[in-house]
Amino acid sequence: MTDSVPVEIIAEKIYLIRGMKVMLDRDLAGLYGVETKRLKEQVRRNIERFPEDFMFELTKEELNDWRSQFATSNQDIMGLRIPPFAFTEHGVLMLSSVLKSERAVQVNIQIMRVFVKFRRMLLDNKKLRKALEEYKQITDERFQIVFETLDQLIHVENTPKKKIGFTIKEKMAAYGGKKET
């Protein structure tokens, strides 16, 4: 069995491009211990195994956007003159069938485990988000009642109140316009 690759190393090589989690050819080649050129050769020889939802080539614009997002150094950019292939989870899995080395098989197993962890985290995140939305709905309903009650209290306080007792004008009218002495 070959040396394992730390999960963190694999995870940092997974990018979100076109709304999909993908790994780039050069990163995969490095993990597999082969040259990027050889990996691409094998993919091209077996292109029927890599439909667009398994693998696609970045456009020049996507490559430039990707470079600017990660502020890659000149050394990193030197290896990226040609837009790379981006492999989805299924594409990475398919690579193990065209790269027949023991290392490629073992690294693919590790990569699949990382993708599964990401998927679980996403599901857990969705469950948490749903629970928060339900809690928010309940809280909103309860606060709505509180706000309505407060509005009623404010409305009652703002209505003019009838005064109790006599005013001076009323007193004078009661005594026939004469002041009391």
C-alpha cells in the first residue's frame, strides 16, 4: 500500500467551478505521482469515459478567473498556460480505470472519501438550515403576536383621553359666568 495523502491536502485541491466541485488535472497528477501530460494523454485516449458531467476543459476566462481568485504565484501560473481539465467526483472515479497504478487506485479511494465527507457536511448543513427556518417560522409567529399586542397598547396610549373633573371654563359656566370668591 502507498503512503496516504492527508485529507487536508486533498480538500484544498477541490474547487467550485461551474457550480460543481472539481479537481484540476495538474493537482490530480501530483497526487497520483504522474506528469500532467501523461494524465491528459490517458484521458484523451479514453475520452468516451469522460462525458461533460465527469470532466470538462476550463475556458480561458474561467482559467483567468480561477487564477485571480487564488492569487497564484508566477511559479504556479507557469504550469497553467493551457486551460486544465476539471474532473468532477465521477470523473476522478473514472480516472482510476484509465490510470492503472497502485498509487492511483489508493489516492482515488482517499479522494472519494473526501467527496463523501463534503456531501455529508452539505446534507448536515441543509438539515441545520431547515431546522433554523422552522425555528424562525415559529419565532416569527410568536413575535408577530407580541408586536400586534404592542401596537394595540401604543394605539390605546395615543388616543386622547377624556379628562376627569372640571376645567375653569366649565366651572365658570356652572356658576353663571361669575367667578367664585
